[in-house]
Amino acid sequence: RPLDPVSWQNGGIPTKDDVDPVTQVNDPRKREILEALATLDWAKLTNQQRIDLLRVYGVTFNRLCRPDSAQRQELLARFDPLYPAKGRELNAELCQLLVYLEAPSAPAKTMKLLAGAPTQEEQIDYVRALRIQSGGWTPELRKEYFSWFLKAANYKGGNSLAGFFRNMKNDALATLTADERTALAPILSAQPAAQAVAVAPPRPFVKKWTMEELLPLVEKNMMGRDYDRGRAMFAAANCFACHRFAGEGGSFGPDLSGLAGRFSNRDLLESVVEPSKVISDQYQAVVIRTTDGRTITGRIINLQGDRMTVNTDMLNPGQGGSVGVRSGDIEAMQPSSTSMMPQGLLDTMNQDEVLDLLAFLLSRGERESSLFRR
């Protein structure tokens, strides 16, 4: 039987009912493939090779059915201790495999990763995988899991996003017992509240960085950087809330994925340290003075008829951060000389954190970039 669309589009590992266990469980090709894969030394593989290895397991189980009991135990013994690993992409693949193998540890480990995941894309990876996990849950973990859907109702995506979330939640509901449904009833029946974009917790001030201090460091110390710390700093500075980068993040600001091909190290550094020095026309804010004495500063995000909508808060692109203005109420309007990108984004970071963040930006999000080789 073919996989359901959600499984097929998100990794290819089948659920329990996707294949016929009677006709395929003893296929000799599966045993030969698993024995060959078991000879690969995880410690000697690159990050991408590890991801590829896990995907081969997924294709094997997709085509040749579930492992038998002995094979399942061998796989759990090999991969359960490796999870969580270093890196979002690798964790997504490990999570999917361990849930498929019904690892009892999967819910606790994955919910901890979910709590610290800075982007909605990473969170969706974990929640989607856990939707079919029936064992290993505690009442508190179940509450945390289903509470996520209330928060995710405010996430941004295509027209099908809400439907995918609904399907994921329905799959998870199917794993609950009657008692669990009763205990979770207040959460399951709750209605989501409108929220602003989730922001990272505040960090303590370190120092006021300047171009004169940072430029020599960037020119000499950009090799051997730390990918995961760079991504963490991108999240800590709330960059994911506004910017798309390597397939993750918001869309209010420009997509930063191609920075490395368009900016030198100096230009990139300057755009972060002095964001108002050069402002793109495409993302420039305006200053509006109204006939009733108000001053509104923000970016025009919608213009319809004689009415415009101005976003005044990059971290709150919804109704809470938007102001409607009628053209007849505008006394004067001019481009703003101040970027909507906040000043001092680097001032809560130490030297290594700043350099790791810049390396992350220059790498196009590629973990295997030469910037991270030690």
C-alpha cells in the first residue's frame, strides 16, 4: 500500500498500517540491507552522511516493511543513545526513526528539543513525528504536546498549513486512551488566542560593539567557527522572527539566505552593527504625520483604495503591530532615515558568539561549510 501523503512528504518512514506485514516482513533483501548498514561506523561519517544513512533506513522500511523484533532492538540499541544529536537536521531524522521504532524515550527527548527549538519549521518536524507515538508519554508531556497546537495556530504559512496541523493533531488524538482524552479535555477544547511573533528571552548586556573593534576580528578569525552556536545566536537576536534563512524563519524582512554571494564580510558586519547606514528601498519604513497630530513610523504592508496598513513593530506583524491610515488623514509622509532593524543586536554577545553568528550567515546555513571545519 502507498504511504499516506503526510508520511510520504515528510521523510518516507511508514506508519504501522502502511504496508502488509505478512507478505513483506521476511523479505531477504531487507535483512541484507540492514546488515550492510550496520557495518557503517557512525563516528566516521560526516553530518550529511549520517542524515543519508537514516534516510536509507526510511526507504528500506518504506519498501520492505517493518523490522522484526530482533532487528528493532538492534536499531534501538544503536540509535537511541545518539539522540538527541548535534544539529537540527540530524535530530529530525533520528526523531522520525525512533518514533517509528516506538522508542519509549522518544517523547521525553523530543519534547525537550521542541521546547528549545527557535523556529516553527524545526518545531513542526518534532510534532509531526511524535503524532503517531503511543508509548513513553507522561501526563505532563501530553499536555505540553497538545498545548503546542494552540501556539501553532498563530504560525504563518500557506493556505494548507492549518489543515496539516489539524491532520497532525487528529493522528495524535487517535493514540490517546479514553482516560487521557478526559484528562486533556480542557486543552483539547481550548481556543487559541491571537499572539505576536514569539521572541527569544532577553539576554544580559555584554558590550557595545563597534565596527572598529569587530572588523579586524572578522578578517582574521572566521575559520573553525561553531555552526550550532551561530544558529542559536541568530535565534537569540530574534532574526528568525523577521527573516527567512535556509528554509526557516519569517518573511517580514528580506530573505538572508543569499548574503554570502552578495556581501563581503565588511558589508555584512556593517549591515548588522549600523543597520540605518544603508536601507533597501524595498524594506524602507515611512514616517507619516496625520492631520490629528499623530506620528506613525513603520512599513506599508497593504494599500487598498484610500486606506493603507502600516506595520510599526517587526516582531508583531499582525493586528497588534499594525495601524490603519486613511489617505485623507495624511498631512505629510516621507521615507524614514532609521531602519526598522533594531540597533545593538550584537551587544548581548561575546566575541565568539558574534563571529559564530556571522559565520552562520556567510555559510548560507550549510553545516558542512569550510567556515566550520576544525
